[in-house]
Amino acid sequence: MSWNSFGHLLRVMTWGESHGPAIGAVVDGCPPGLELGEAWVQQWLDKRRPGLIRNTSPRQEPDRVRILSGTYQGRTTGTPITLVIDNVDARPADYPQDAPFRPGHADFAYQAKYGIRDPRGGGRASARETAARVAAAAVARLVIPEVRIAARLVEVGGEADEVRWQAMLGQARERGDSLGGLVECVAEGVPAGWGAPVYAKLDADLAAACMGINAVKGVEIGEGFGAARLKGSENAGGMAASGIDGGISTGKPIVVRIAFKPTSSIGGKGRHDPCVAIRGVPVVEAMVALVLADHKLLHRAQCGEAPTPTPPVKGRGVSGI
Amino acid sequence: MSWNSFGHLLRVMTWGESHGPAIGAVVDGCPPGLELGEAWVQQWLDKRRPGLIRNTSPRQEPDRVRILSGTYQGRTTGTPITLVIDNVDARPADYPQDAPFRPGHADFAYQAKYGIRDPRGGGRASARETAARVAAAAVARLVIPEVRIAARLVEVGGEADEVRWQAMLGQARERGDSLGGLVECVAEGVPAGWGAPVYAKLDADLAAACMGINAVKGVEIGEGFGAARLKGSENAGGMAASGIDGGISTGKPIVVRIAFKPTSSIGGKGRHDPCVAIRGVPVVEAMVALVLADHKLLHRAQCGEAPTPTPPVKGRGVSGI
Amino acid sequence: MSWNSFGHLLRVMTWGESHGPAIGAVVDGCPPGLELGEAWVQQWLDKRRPGLIRNTSPRQEPDRVRILSGTYQGRTTGTPITLVIDNVDARPADYPQDAPFRPGHADFAYQAKYGIRDPRGGGRASARETAARVAAAAVARLVIPEVRIAARLVEVGGEADEVRWQAMLGQARERGDSLGGLVECVAEGVPAGWGAPVYAKLDADLAAACMGINAVKGVEIGEGFGAARLKGSENAGGMAASGIDGGISTGKPIVVRIAFKPTSSIGGKGRHDPCVAIRGVPVVEAMVALVLADHKLLHRAQCGEAPTPTPPVKGRGVSGI
Amino acid sequence: MSWNSFGHLLRVMTWGESHGPAIGAVVDGCPPGLELGEAWVQQWLDKRRPGLIRNTSPRQEPDRVRILSGTYQGRTTGTPITLVIDNVDARPADYPQDAPFRPGHADFAYQAKYGIRDPRGGGRASARETAARVAAAAVARLVIPEVRIAARLVEVGGEADEVRWQAMLGQARERGDSLGGLVECVAEGVPAGWGAPVYAKLDADLAAACMGINAVKGVEIGEGFGAARLKGSENAGGMAASGIDGGISTGKPIVVRIAFKPTSSIGGKGRHDPCVAIRGVPVVEAMVALVLADHKLLHRAQCGEAPTPTPPVKGRGVSGI
């Protein structure tokens, strides 16, 4: 992982500002021969499109993706795949150059770091960048057909009841207020053995990927923070109860929960979401897909393709273990 | 980050198994001219030493560090610094080759990945590996003298009262049981501007570093999971209330909270901690130090050494912003 | 360095096929605040444009660059800079899908690796990709204003006399033949201290960068292959006679010589250069600029900005030393 | 590649100074299950041992390797493999702290970069570091049993006749002089498809690996500098005449030639080689083995293990192609 690229082997570099001409991603290291067309990427982009989902930003972006490289006759060639999404509904005039710093945004931090920033809608720090991740993840999904990834919103403003959310979100929108939210993502079908001990742990990479989504403030995997309140005798239910042990997948479903803070852009003239966690759902899926596809390749590099023969599990359930 | 190395510019590679002859770390990319001797590293190692801390594993390891390269006349030379810690109290015989998989441990996952594993005390997956991180972090601390890092245990088994912990831990030890715990780490003195947007976010790197510690199941930064239950109007307290915005430090203290699950090694013959979070405290500090030192160098690379002039903050506290 | 990206800190990812819709580069890690406009990049692209230079491919590409991200009001912002060049004179029909492998080209190797390839004009392996490098290097040049880089053709087909070249090239073109060539590049103004020992050696990185240019078969630095024929008493002229010692710059000019083989596309219907070394000249400059800018940032990361105080050189000229 | 580590997936980090307590290497990313013992590594180290080979440095180092991690019962486990070689015949007193800079050595460059250096025998820049590479490469060889690598000295001081070398070397030793040399390395058995286009080209990585060996000033691959003097009609002998096309192996033998300058340490008190190219032979083999093993894993990651079906070569020998 460096500044704007992501992944060990399936590397994604994203670029673009919220109100520049376009945003995009380059996906490098993709296996060859996979069927890939713009329609495939588009369907995933449509899932996160603002304006389509109720209670998201009124900015109207068609988010049409174009593939500029890396395929031939509808298949990946193993060379870098460039995905470009034009910014159509950019309104730079809404964001004057001398705009004050917005609390909770990256405005101040960018200025402090670089001494210069693109003030138009958060520039690079805009949630718009996540469209590039979703597009890149559409490619990653082709690499891991054996895996099913499903994220969903499980809480809004501390409330787990979906009916009450609607009222809360309506209210927040009226008042120019916003709400935090909790997203849960489950990945099924990950075989045992992906990940690596110590510094390329599957859970560590998932944590980085999800913590790097805008507005995310917490990530937990498996038992999560609840585990801190447990005794071992309550926790050690059975062999590989968790989807990841020691940084390596166990074959069980992997569960990740991600906390989004309330969007900071309350009031003001910019167009924003009352609850960014809503649009965070497809972005979480995207990041999980990217991490898993990357680790599939990493595992294949070191250990080859044949499934590692697993010795019989001795002593399962034996008392004292 | 790759298999067993960590960091963008201040790179650490650790190696060694729990019951092999030694463990160690190589720190690459350290600035030259820093005063470094074995005594400096030793004092940090002593803080995590099992056997010294009550309620930690009875394994007696002196954890004496030797520096084999990278210094001359007590100063770093800019070349790789090798830190070696011999395993003295290794007892491989306690861990027979045909030991059953222990639930919640990495045993099964390692076997599934590699088709072979060192079964002696968890091998590479042992918490013993963290001694190498603490040693490496002692070097990292020299890189960031302006930063103060302090972690502490704030909860054991869901209990925040220190006096009650002692009873709980004693009980757990007697019963061969174990407890989860919560560690909080605060870093003060980090100037505004460290970190980078999108994929080398300071918070994402901290999340990966902490999630990669053995037994960690959750990481939150700043407002954390609590933020998911907030409204924006409650959250946006003031300019840069958080230590990290948009992946970049703001100059405010950075707060990280880490959830440790109960240690899985209950019962059995191996020697283990009733609450790994206790020894997790210096390890959390170590990982935070490594990430911050790395990002200091990353920032200097891209933006130079002069503090970036920060424009006056307009409109602070202005209503609606 | 990974598949299609290049550089440690100033990272460049290029993408695009010869007869796809466009080619491009993303430059990540560029320092902020540098003046950058399309005109600056364009002037460097114009230097390598086929059709402009006599004795290069008749393909007519305007090679107009567009900057899609990473600048604001004419300055770099520290975020990724995307450079796109549309392919205008692409003629995919010239390259039928069932075209035979061309000897000396990457056709066979790509097919063997990926099981699929874009057969149109070499696809990704086309020398056209080098336009993206030249564009990226225009950004790199802004990072190293203290350095002057000048490459020139010094031999064509074994001949060092420029007048004779013209005749040889004309003849080769008529006969559908091609000629090898030798390019020499000198970098002046590189301060002492860039580079790093052992595996990020400045000369090793220069060698990789230049060997990675299409059709390059040899790279030598400083004394080069001539040194293999010398005695030490002839070679050790003075202190730091070479521009790089031990992988680190000495402050003296750095000289690199690069051998280009004759272009393989003799005959056939595609449009090609009779001597690719001619258009190799700006590409060599580009690669040298990218490596030097990257190493400037690497050096600043580890050692800071202040020039390292150099102790007085003792014993210079002392006999036997 | 970063400061002191090397390789994309099979990563090697070396450490240690010529006159420190030890030198060593950590090999990360090695596939599991490979038979590895100290004897295997030792036999390769013995081939480069000074003192064993005539006309090499009189320093007497047994170069006994110890494996401190990464194996269990004689097999690799997939975790980092640590190889340590103690420095036995170190004589730091031979190298006073105020020693003058030696021309052609890294002394001045290190001092200019770091402001500090280990002056004892070149410290980290000593050719002694290459023992760590040879040890690491012994592991790499296990990864590529299908490949045969053989390097040999083909020229000394411009002379290709072995009998005359002996006289020249004897003379040089007497006079405290030294000679350059040329090493050629051939790798056979590399299947078609290793390497990658553009920035992880197999030839570019080989060039970096070989140019990073001490005293190397030039690298050529396949036709090399000779190709610069050819016409295409002379060069394009047949399909895939070269071992690498477009950065990817073709299945033909890969030939690399490396130019060593005369060792700079003429006269003085240190103990040195009259022709470093002699000991360069096993080091060249080592670097080639490391690059090839790394690329085998890279290829497997992206393209899987099944040999890519290669379509019939059409039009071979067709006139004009």
C-alpha cells in the first residue's frame, strides 16, 4: 500500500477529484482470460450511485464507466485495466476558493499537509473517490467467483429497526443533520488458507481497507469488541469458530463490522448524504472483494493452486482443549 | 506490507518461532546518526517481558537483545539494524508433534495454508513474536522524539475497575480460564500533516498495525463505534476535534482503542496468559510507534521538512458550519 | 516495482495498448505546490513524437496530453496526477487477429504467459507505451530542478559518424531493414548522497529503468564494460571519479549508456522505425529523470533535507590510496 | 525493492557489516514444504568463500551458516527463514576511524549520504555482504528445481585465455594491482511466460539484480551491446531466438553478461581480491536464482500453475517475417 495504490498483487491505483473532469482506477495484476465488459462494472457502480438511493446526496451523476485498456475481445489480457468515470454534475462554483474549513472534514488536514488543496467538494477526499473503488472491485470479483460477499446496513443512529430509520433519516435531512451507521459484511466461500501470518494478515488487511473508507471510525472482525468482554471458556466454542485465525482464513464465513460517523457536511451549500453509511454498503463490499482477490493471488503465489491437504483434526472437543 | 515485513519506508521484518533458537527483527530505512544502544532497546523489552508482569505467562525469558548490525560507535548508520533475542526457556517437548489443533489458535489455519507447521507453542503465531516488534519499535521511537505514546488497559472482561480485575484474573488463572480486554493508546505531539489520503491513510495503517496483533478483534480510532450512534450535530464539536481527518493527522491527540479476545490456550500443558491484553499494552504502543515513525518519513519524502504554512482558519464556529 | 508501476516513492503506473482508445500514466507521490500545466508535459511529448522525427515510424499521432487530476490552479496538490493521451491514428485493422508471431517481438512471450494477447501493433508491448513514460517524466523533472539530463544518440549500426548514419538509415528504410543504436545519457547536478546501498542502489535502479525500455539489450554506467578490461592502477584515477560509488551518487556527472537492438518489425504491414534508438533518446531521458526524482524523495525521507556535512577528505592523492 | 530488501514475492532482506559480529539474510515468502538444511546452504557458501579460491582475498572466514527460523523437521514452513553467518576473522583494528576515503569505494558516498559510516572494511558496502545473498539464493534454488544456472568467468583484464589469466593475476597480486573481469551466466530450463511487461520485466529485474553487485558497471542480456551494431536483417534469426522478449521468458536459455571493474582496494593494509570478478561468479548465479524464483511465484500468482496453452506458431519462416 502506498499513497494512492492498494493491494499486494492485485494492485489498484485510484485518482481524481470530486469536481475535476473525471475519476478513475487502474487495476494491475489481474489474471488474464476473465470475461470483462463495461456492463459488468456498470451494474456494481449503479448500486452506489447517489441520487438512486433514497436518503443519499442529490448530486446527479450517471457514473458511466469506460474501460480504456487491459481487455481484448471482452476478456482481460493480464495488462492494466483502466476504468474512467466522467464527472458530469460537477459544480465547482458551489465551493469557493476561500471556503472556511469544515469541521470533521479533511480540509484542514490537507492544507496542513500539502500547503495547497482542491477546495471543490473535498477534492480528492470526497466520497466520490469511492466510485473508483467500486469499479475496481467489479474486476476483483471476477478473480474470486467462489466467494459471496454481502454487506448490509444494520444500524442507523444507534437504531437497529429499519422502519424507524426512515423517520430518523427524513428528520435529519429536514434539519440539515446527519446520522452515523453500522455496516456488516459477510464473506462466504473463502477457502481455508488465504492470508498470511504476522504482517499480511487477512484481518489486518481487511481492517486497513475498511478503515480507509471515508467516515469510518471503527472496524471489528468476528467476535469484535464483544470479545473483549468475554471469558475464554465462553469464547472457545469450537474449532475455527471464527472465519480468520492467526491472520489466515479457516473456511468459515468472515464477518466484518464497520462504524461510520455521521457525515460532517451538515448545512452549507454542498450536496451531501444524511447518512453516509447507506452508500458505504457497496463500498465496504468493494473493499472486501479487493482484499480477498488480492489474498487469493498471494496464496497461490506462495502455496500453489492445489488445495493443501488438511490432516485429520485430532481431539476436537476433547475436554481441556 | 508483505508477508513478514511492515512499513512503507521504515521497514521492519520480523522472524522466529516461539520454540526455535531465537527471534528477531531487521529495521531498514532508519535515519542515520541516532543514538542507539542495546540498553535503550532492552528497557522497552523489559516492559513486555512475561514473568515480570503479574498475571502473564510463567515462561521465563530474559529477552536480552543483541544488536548485530546498523550501528557504529553507538549511532545508527542508516544501514539495516538487526535485533536478536535468544529463546532461552523454550520447551519444545511440551508441544508434541501430533498435538491436536487448539480452537481459536492459528494451528488449523497454518496447517490448511502451508500443509506443514511448527507445532511448538504456536510456532510463528505465538505472541512471542511481539517481542521482536517491541524491539523494533524502540528504534522507531528514536525517529519521533516529538511524539509521546501511552497505552493502558482500560477494561478486563468488560470491567473497568482495576481493583475488581485482580480478583477476576486470579479466578481465571485458577480455573484455567482467560479474559478479554480493552487497551487504549494515546499519541500526543503528532504534528498536523502526517498520513496520506485514500490508501496510506494514517488511520488505516494504524488499524492494520493493531489488527495484526495476536488476539485483536477490533480497532477503533477517535470517536470509534460510538460515532455510529451519533447525529452530526452532536459530533461536529469543533475544528479538528479528531486526531485524524481524511487520513491525515490534525495536530490533536490520536486515540486508538483495541479489543483483545480472551486467550485461547485455556487448560492444556502450555504456559499462557490469563489475559493477553495485559501484555498487549506495550505491543500496541510498539505498533503505534512504528506506524507514526514510518509516516513521519513518508511525509518528509513528499512534502519536505519545513512545516507547511497553515492558513488562518476562517469561519470557525460559524453557525451551520 | 510491480507489474506496471515503477518507483519507490514517486510511483508511476502506466496503462494502455497501442491500438486501444488511449494510453496514460498516473503519477503518485508527487510533492505538492509545483507548477504543472499541460503545455509543460506537451513539450516533452513532442520530442518523442513519431512522424516529427525523420527516420521514425510514419504513424501520425498528435500525442496531445490531458491532465485529469492532481492539480489545482496550475499547481500540483500532492494527489495522483493522471495524464491521458488519446490514440488517434490507431489502425487495428492492420493487425489481424490471426497474425503470425513476429520474431524478436513480445507476441509469442505474451501468448505463452497470458494465453491471450492484444495482437494489434504489439498491444501493451508497443513502443507507444513509452509516450506515457515521457509524460510522467515531465512531472518528475519538476521534482529535480537542480538536475540537467541530456541523452543523445552516439552510434547507429556500429557507426559513430552522424553523416554516415543518414545514408545508412535511408538505405535501411528502403530495404525494410533496421539498425541498432547506442544512446548515452548524462545527468549533471545530482548532489552527493542519492541512492542507497545494496538493493536500492542508484545504479541498479537506473539499470532496471533503462533495461525496461523496449528493444534495450544492455546498460552500462560510468566506466561500463570498458572497466572489465582495465587494471585497478589505470582505473582509480581520483576520488569519486565516477558519478556513483557503492550505489550512491558522488556529486560527479552520472553517465549511462544503453544499447538498442534493431527494431524487429522489418517488412510486414505495420508502420515502424528503422532505428528505434532514435526515439529511444527522449525515453532514456525520461527513465533517468523518474529514477532520480524518486531517489531524491527517498533520500529526503531517510536523511532529511539539510545537506549532510561532508568531512574533509583526508589523504587524497596519498600514494597507494 | 527497497533499501536493503529485494524481490517482489520471494523477498530477501540482508543485513550486516564486514567487521561487525555477523551478517545475514531473512528470506520471506518461500513456499512451504521444501527440504532445507544448513548443509544445503553451506555448499553454496563454500563456493564463494575467500581463501578457498586462489587469487581471492586472504581473509579467512569459515562462513558457517546457521538457520534460525522458518524450518521444521528439515522442511520450510512458509515463515521467514533466517540465515546467519558469524564474522570470525574480522579485524576492525586494520581500519582506523580516521582512515582516508579510498577512491572508487563507497566511503565518500556513504559519508556524504549519512554523515556517518562504519569505516571498517567498507562496512555494509563490503563484498562480504554478498555471502548473505549467496545463502539466500540457496533457498531460492529450491523454488526453481527446473532451472539450471551456470555462471563462469569469460574474461580477465580483457583477456579470454585462461592460462594467461593466471600470470596476469599473479603479477597483479605482487604489484598490489587488480584487474577487471567479465562474467557470463546462462539459465536453462526457464519455461516460457515468466516476467511481466513494462515494469516487472524479467530482463529489467535481472539487470537491477546484477548491477547491484559490488563493482559491477555493466549488464547485457542476450545479444547485448553487440545488438547495437547490427541490422535487423542480421538479428531476427528465428522465433524467440532470445531468452527474453518483451520482458517475458520465451523458453530459450537466458544469457546475462556482467562487467566487473578492477577492485579499488589496491595497496593499503586491508586484505583484498586482485580480481573481484572471480568471486563475483557465484554471486551472479545467486542474483539470477533469486530473480527467477521470484518471477516464478509472480507468474503463478497472476496466471496460475497450469502451463498456458500456446497456440500453434503460424507463419514461421514466412518470407519478410
